[in-house]
Amino acid sequence: MTTLSTTLAKRLEDPRLFRQYAYVDGKWTHGNDGREEAVHDPATNEALGHIPLLEDAQITAAVDAAEVAFVHWRALRADERCERLLAWYDLIQANREDLATIMTLEQGKPLPDARGEVEYGASFVRWFAEEGKRTYGETIPSHIPNASLGTIKEPVGIAAMITPWNFPLAMITRKAAAALAAGCPVIVKPANETPFSALALAELAERAGIPAGVFNVVLGEPAAVSKILCAEPRIRALSFTGSTRVGRLLIEQSAHTVKRLSLELGGNAPFIVGPDMDPKEAAYAAVAAKFQTAGQDCLAANRILVHESIHDEFVEQFSERMAALTVGNGLQGEIDLGPLIHRQAVEKAAAIVDDAVSKGATMIGGDQSQAPGDNYFMPVLLTGVTPQMKVWREENFAPVAGVTAYRTDDEAIEMANDTEYGLAAYIYTHDIRRIWKLLRALEYGMVSVNSVKMTGPPVPFGGVKQSGLGREGGATGIDEYLETKYYCLGAL
Ligand code: NAD
């Protein structure tokens, strides 16, 4: 039995944005066999509602619907698709407060951060709406007598998207807006922890006039749904944001149907502070780069590498700033860190801290007796971290930062690159020679110098090494959903 939770009902201006169904072919859909899963507020463990677990045949029905919709969607002019996407953008903005409330309730992040994510997520819709008008082909100087050569860009086909719970709205729009603008229908499988943001987006897509079958949201047991999506030959592109572990599985499962893959996987960002930096300025920036979304962010500054000459003062400033962070229910005012997504995440964070301490790290902060509930983890700084510790090797996805001192730039580079991940890195220094040296030597897809903020619609987001394949955002983001058709026109 699905009922609107009283918490949500009371808080939304438009309760119709809260949907407890899948959305397939423009219809709100129950599971055929009635199976459901509860979705919880991580702040309170209260059940917010339920989602259906679709049967295999219902996932295939979403592909059938997208196949039919593709014919019409790709045939629209780019400016017609743009109009619908802009209508979607306007509706997302107009319903920002409700979308933020839904997000805070299912994900836990503080309400101001949720509002920020809605704004950020919407910005991709507006940007790609326009970018869809610029999917130019090219004219190629001919090497064949009397021939005209060139390329045309065409939509790749149906695109599936599997998205995580840490950014439940923006990770969908960053993919879907690009695919839709390119002319591809999409099938979204959101994380089961945070499905309601995805379903609210579907409701708004429908209101924006995006036709049935063009934007679908399927729900179910993740491994089973993904298997079907990967094996389905009619799905031509698969875009995934999530862990490297699941990313590897999807590569294997998609091999048989040779799909276009875009994978935004884990990160383990280094944050390098040069000797010329003001330790306080750098420490405040590092706190900001580490604790957003309670550290559940693939861009989180996990391994902070500080020049030995300012290390101790940096640690002092970082610790003071960290101690001032407030931890609590994201719906309350003035909260910096909400809960982690579930209890297992808290246990994983505690194990990473224990491992580091047992191997010689010193723990600052992290008095877990102050945690306001089961799913909360009080922020921790570990000093003296080494490559042997899990906090160095694994993405902790929690409010746990590790710091260590380095002596030379070469040593900092070696430490920073000592990981299987290569998503994002931060550099803090004003020395232009050092900036350029580090920028070139760091094996990362994104490097941010003297700025915590680095992402947004016009720039390519993505990693190297085991942080993934492909880029989202920017002109390269729409290319993930376009095929290049070469033509040779012989003597006509
Ligand atoms: P996850 O890999 O567990 O889940 C991501 C998605 O995959 C969810 O939709 C989930 O339901 C699904 N899934 C889970 N198990 C599956 C399976 N066996 N087969 C197929 N699908 C499965 O990741 P998460 O815990 O939701 O998110 C955290 C991870 O996401 C972190 O590693 C983080 O770095 C990464 N992340 C990366 C980016 C990026 O842009 N690079 C952004 C956000 C998060």
C-alpha cells in the first residue's frame, strides 16, 4: 500500500511532485507483481514512501516505448527540442523549493545545498537546450576527384542512465539534458535510495511537453534492471555515475551489445597546498572542498598534502574550522553536514578511521558520542596519513579527511598520483611555475587551482584512470550522444 508520507505532504506546495510510481511511456506505473521497496529519510529513518520494483518485462516495455518515441523525437528540429527543454528548465526553477525539500528528505543534505543542487541541475538543462542547436557536422577538403566529403551528427539512439544517490537531481539532468538535446530518448534508473527527485523531474518533463516515451524512469532491483539495460541491443548508449566497482560490472555486461559508454566513477582527490600559501586561507578552502554533502562527493578533497613549512599551522586552522561545522537534520536551519545515506556508510567511515589510527595516524575531532542520530558521522581529520592506510587508498565518501606533509613538489606529485583514481585534484599556491608544473604532472581529468568550485554546464566533467570514461558537460558532453556519419558524394 503506498501512501503519501505526512512529512512530505505537509511540506510540499505541490504534492503532485511526489510520485511513488515508475514513469514509462508517459504513464505512472505500478510493478506488475506488486513488489515494492520503502524509501527512508536518512536523518530520521522514517519511511518517506515506497517505490515499485518493476518486472523484467516492464523494463523491456520502457525500451519499446523509447524506440517508438525516438522516431518522432529525433525528427523534431533542434529548436523545437530546445523549446521543450527550456520549458522543463522553467518548471524545475519554478518548483525549486519543492524539489529541494524532496531532495533533503530522501538524501539528507542541508536544504540550502539542495536548493543549490536544483539550481545547478537546472543549469545543465538550459545549457544543453541551446547546445543542441550547435551539433554541427563538417565539410572535409576532398582527396577523391569530383567528390564532396563531410560529416553529419546524428543521435546515437536510446540512452540509458544509471545515477547515484549523492546528487539525485543534477546527475540526471547533466546526462539527460545532453541526450534529449541530441535527439535521444532516455531511460533513467535512479538510485533506490533517492528515487523521488527523479520522479519529480519526470512529472515536470511531462508538464513541459516532453512526449511520452522520451523521458522514462524505471525502478527495480538495481543489478537486475542494469542487466536488462546492458543486454538490450536497442539501447545504444549507457551513461553511469557511481562507484568504480559497479562501473566495471557495467563494462562487462555491455560488452555483448557494444554500447557507447560514459562512466563517471569514483574519485580520491588530492588537495596540494604550496609553501607560499596562507595556511588559514588554504585550510578554509580544504574544509569547503572536503565536507560538502557530508563528504559524499566524488570531488571531495580526501588526501590533503601540505608543504612541511606550513603543515602544523594548516592543521590547526583546519581543525578549528572543522570543529565549527554543525551536524544535524538538513531541514533545520544553519546545518553544515546532514546524515550519511545509511548506517552502513557510518560503519564504513568508522572502519576507515580505525584502520588509520591503528597504523599510526592521529585523529582530530570525530567524537561520535556527539552524533545526533544513527546515520550521522562527526567530521574527522587524520594527520600523518600514509599510503598504507585505507583513508589514502579508498574513496571514503564520508566526512573523513587525511593530511600529510611533503617536502618537494616532486614528492607532492608522486603522492597525489599514487591512486587508481584520477577524477579531480586541487592545487593551492600563487607560484605560477609551481602551478604549471603540478597542473601538467597530475594524472587527473580535472584540476582546480585556488578554487573549490570547478564544475558547471560549459566545462567537461570526468576522470582518467579508473575514475571513468567520457566527459559530461560542455561541447564534449553532447558528443556522448551523437554519432558521426561520414559521407562521400561522388560525381553527381
Ligand atoms: P553505486 O555504484 O553503488 O550506485 C550507483 C548506481 O548504480 C545506483 O543507481 C545503484 O542503484 C546502481 N547499482 C548498484 N549496484 C548495482 C549493480 N550491482 N549493478 C548495476 N547497478 C547497480 O554508487 P553510489 O554508492 O550510489 O554512489 C557513490 C559513488 O558514486 C562513489 O564512488 C562516487 O565517487 C561516485 N560518484 C561519481 C561521480 C562522478 O561524476 N564521477 C558523481 C557522483 C558520485
